[in-house]
Amino acid sequence: MAAASAAAAGLAARWLATPWLVWGVGPMAAVNAGFFLTAALLELLLATRLLDSDLLVYPANGAPAKRRDAALAATQEKIPFSKQLLTCLFIIAGPHAVANGASLTLLMRLAGAPAPAAWWPGDVLSAAWQLLAMAVVADFGLYWGHRVQHESKLLWQVHKVHHRIDTPSPFSTMYIHGLDATLQGGIPMALATLLIRPAPAILYISFGLRVAENALNHSGLDSRLLDFFTLKSLPFRAAAAHHDAHHKYCNHPKNARNYGETFYIWDVMFGTVNPRHGTRQGPPPKRVD
Ligand SMILES: [Zn+2]
Ligand SMILES: [Zn+2]
């Protein structure tokens, strides 16, 4: 027993002292664990139909609302579930993910970041601060990484891959071009890490939570119960409806709405919010061109 714990301590110390493990492999593992565990759990929750009453529906111009499962079936007819799953694997465990991990390692080395002394920050307050700061900076970066792809004709060619999903589901989150994932995920997370320099445990939790939230925002579940457990009930947090409406009404370049994912404040600040960003059920948001 003592030998096993000494070996574990040795491994942990070696991990902390090895930049490509701390900044490269760690975040990549956290993204894979955070995404696949959350997406699988949400898909399971959807399959049990326990939260059917919380599924978002959008009646179209007075016509009767199409049930979400019918809309979802139409999307999956266009892009089969197996293809979505394979794309998920390619995006978060494939060459783009490896390149993003290598880039973060290189960036931290170039910035002269010292090897972390410990896994955790000194106290709970520091941990909470680092988590919040990572979420704010990364979501600000995601907002612009997302918006620039709607604003630029060239980058829209990249982002329109993800917009083929008009009715999203958890595993469709990563049906996305690798460059898109880098612009909305890799670069913002790297900049946040560079700026905040969180302890490794906070870094991994931040990466895991980032993709877990992405999966929740694509589930179509706008549930008060889920909002409570996922802290979406807190002020300034974007409901699942925020990104769901983006898929429903913004499958076009220019003048899209609802770019942020964790917070809706960026959309309010920069004039891109759909006024009904937090709605649960109810009439569809007006498309603004
Ligand atoms: Zn978009
Ligand atoms: Zn999306």
C-alpha cells in the first residue's frame, strides 16, 4: 500500500514537472472525459424521455409546433448519428486536438510559465476565482471566435459545417470543422490559460466544464432542474435556449444572434443578443437580419 501511494506520488510529481503532460495531455484528456461523459449522460436522459416537457420547441409562423424528436430525426437523416459520433472522435481526439495541446504547451513555454508547484490552488477562494476567471475569459474568446466566422465570408465556409445541424443534440456538438473548434475552443482556452495561469486541477476542470456546457447547450433541454445543478440558474448565465435559437434562426453569415455560450453578457454588450435569449418554450425569437 505504501509502495503504491509512493509510486502515485512520484507519477504526480513527474506529471507536474513535464510541460507536455501538464499543458498538452492533461487538457486533451479533460476535454475527452468532459465531453463524452456529459454527452452520453444527456443522450441517456433524452432517451428515457423523463424531461420531455423541458424540450425546446419552436412553433413556426402560426403552424403547429413540430415535435422535437421529428425535427431531430430530420437532422439525423441529413447527418447520421454514426457520422456525428465519428466526427466527435476526430475533433476532440484527433490531429486538431493534438495540435491544440502542442500549441498550448509551446505557448506556456514561450511565456516562461514555471512548472506548477501543486495540483490545487492554495485555498477554496483562489480555486473559485480561477474557475470563474477561466470561464469568463474563455467565453469572451468563444464569442469572438464564433462571431468572426459569421462575419467573414471565408470563415463562414468553415462554420457552416456546424450549422448543418438545425436541431442540435448532445453528440452533434462536435459536428464541427477542426478550425472552427480551434477558433471557438482551442485559442480562447489557450489565451485564458496564459492569462489566468490556473493550477493544473482547475485547468482540467475548466476544460472539462467548457465542453460539458457545450453538450448541454446542444441537448435541447431547457430544464430548471438541470439549470440548478449546472449553475445555469446563476445571473448572466445563458440558458440552453440561447444557443438552440442560434442553430434554429442563425444558419447564415452576417447579422446572426446569440454567439456566447456560458454567458449572454457579451451578446448584450455587443448588440447581438436575441431579446428572447432566456426563454423556455413560448413563441420563437424574431430573426433579425
Ligand atoms: Zn454559429
Ligand atoms: Zn452549436
